Amino acid sequence: MHNANADLGDDASAVQCQGLASAWLALLASGSTLVCCALPALLVALGAGAALSTLVSAVPQLVWISEHKTPVFITAAVLMTVGGWVQWRNRTAPCPIDPALRNACLRTRRFSARLYLFSLAMLLVGGWFAFVAPWLAGVETG
């Protein structure tokens, strides 16, 4: 005998995992924008230039990310757009009928949405420090 509820639960679980995966991917993408631009600006603003120098010598890839910030931001924006689309599509996805599974499904959906919004905020902060703040200060960005 075929159980329709089991199929619904499996489908909902797959959709929720897809939404959660996209939120984590968006966080990773937007995190790179913070590392390239906001973190160095914050350290310099706090007078921690020596700490920034130590960080760059320990992780020289930060220089590459900073030198290629436009492609990094474009990639992050594309990933954030895809993640936002997946979040939007999954907002009304069915959850299992079982109360415990339904609650877990709804919790995962809320966590995923919050994680996406946090990622979006990180992207905006990184974008501010990478492009807007230097433009306001009259510094040419690369």
C-alpha cells in the first residue's frame, strides 16, 4: 500500500533542505564580501592596522579577494538572488502532517529565512565598505 503522507513528508523535507542549503550558500558568498572589504575597514578604523597586517600575512588570499572585489560581489549577488528565489519559492511549501515533523519543518523554514536575511545584510555591509564608502571619500575603487 502506498502512503501519500510519506511522499508529502519526503517532498517537503527535500524542499526544506534545498532552502536551507541555499541560505548557507548565500551566507558563504556574502561572508566573502565582508572579509574582502568590511573587515579590513573595521580593523583600520579601530586602529588595528597591525592586526590587519598580521591577518593578511597569515591569509594572503585576502589580498586576491580584495583585488578582485567586483567579480566577488557579482558572484555573491547572483548567489544571493538565487538563494532569495529559492527562499521565496519555498515559503509556502507543504510541511508534513505529523505535528513534530511539521514543527521541525516550520522551524527550519524560519531559520533559513533568518539566515538569508543575515546574509543579505552582510552583503550590503560589504558593498558599502567596498564601493559606497570609498566613492563618498573620493577614493577610486578597482
